[in-house]
Amino acid sequence: NVRTKVVPMKVKEAIMRLTNMNKTVGDINQTVGLPKSTVWNIIKKKESTGELTNRKRTGRPGKTSAPDDRRILSIIKKSPQTPARQIRHTLRESGVHLSMTTVRRTS
């Protein structure tokens, strides 16, 4: 399962500005530091759909919220040797019920 890096909107807009200035894909890729294929795909997407935004991702929503993730990471940062079972117990006391696997995946 390969995770791809999301290209920030500012970079996509910069790519389109450079394209409008008649820069080549090779010039743009060196300027923004992305592979030629990525630059090419962004340009083609803009031409075909007229938009640069990403589509909504499919899949099951995450069990933890951003604050839950931050809390887990802060517990780990304070004491890196804390077992997942203990982190799960701490979260359960505050009403967040997670499996051991979810706690491990978040850390």
C-alpha cells in the first residue's frame, strides 16, 4: 500500500502559472522539484476538469480525531516506553474507546 504525497494547492497554482508562461514540463519540474509525471498530470487535470482540487478520498473514516492523535503522540513523547495497553486505558478514561491496533497505528 503506497501512500502518495499530496501536492499543496500553492504548488499546483505555481505549476499552472509557469505553464501559462509557456515553460516546458522539464523546466517546471526543476523549478518546483516534482517529477515530470506529476507536473504533467496536474496540467492535464486542469485542462480536462478545469479544477486543481483533489477529489474526496474513499474509504472508512478514521476512528480517532486529530485531538486524539495529538494526545496519543504527546503521551508517547513524554515517555516513549509507554505500552499501547496503557495508552488505550488512559484514552478510555476520557471516553475514547480504541483497539490496541488503532493505538499502535496512530503512534
